[in-house]
Amino acid sequence: MANDDFESMYSIEFDSAPGHMREAGEIEHFLGAFGRTPNGGLIVTTSGQAYIHRDLIFTLVARLKLPAMYYERSFVTAGGPDVIWV
């Protein structure tokens, strides 16, 4: 296999849309808008707000059918949908 073929098979391209959300309404608004973007996914980084609002995040991720990655195993064991622990 040519090197170019190998690289194209295992490369991804992404744009980031950082969202600094502190309240439930901000989370719902941001994820609702983001969820309408095709081929999107969510990476939840470490924050107290993410932990406090994790049930809301789970609900929105499931409703919007977004793949999601979480920063902590507790998100996985709490039953987050489409979970990947990194």
C-alpha cells in the first residue's frame, strides 16, 4: 500500500467550536445549534460545570444522536450515551 493511501485511511479533519457554558440554558442552546451540524461530535473536557450538568449533557447527546467523548470514567459508568472514555 502506498504511503498516501495509508495516511488518507487513518486521518481525520475537524473544526472545533469551543463552548464556555455555565448554565443549563446555555448548554441546551449551544448543543441544540451544534447538533444540527452534520457529522458532528462532542468532546467534553474537564470542568465542574460539565460534571454538574452531566445528566443534561447525556439527555441532549442522546436526543441529538451525537457521538461523545468524556474526560472521566464516571461519565461512562453513569450511563452516558455513545460513550468513549479517553
